[in-house]
Amino acid sequence: MKKRYDFSRAVRNPYARRPKKQITIRLDSEIVEYFKALAGNSGIPYQHLINLYLRECAAEKKRLKLGWAA
């Protein structure tokens, strides 16, 4: 292994996806367990499944129906 590498002519990977932003989010334990069970069946990490679901919601511009019973 070299002590120094020259990255002056390096080219960014055009196939690399845009980086993800790390955040802290609080979810109900039932939600986490649900996605963990899906992950066990599909072989996809549960964090990725949550991201895919949220991406689909954003793409379809889904809105929550917020309403409280009188």
C-alpha cells in the first residue's frame, strides 16, 4: 500500500447515487417492527424499505387525512 495517493486527476463516479442525509426520526415501535419483518422477508434493510416507502409517498404527493372525531 502506498503512503500517498494522487487524486488530482480523479473523476467522480457518474453512477453513484446522490448522498443520503442522516437525520434522527422517532417512530412507533410497531412501525419499526413492521418494516423489520418486511426486511426479513425481502432481504432489503428496513431503513431502505422505509426510505422507498417515503419516496413513493413524496412522488405521488400523498397527503395525510388529518381529522379528529368530534
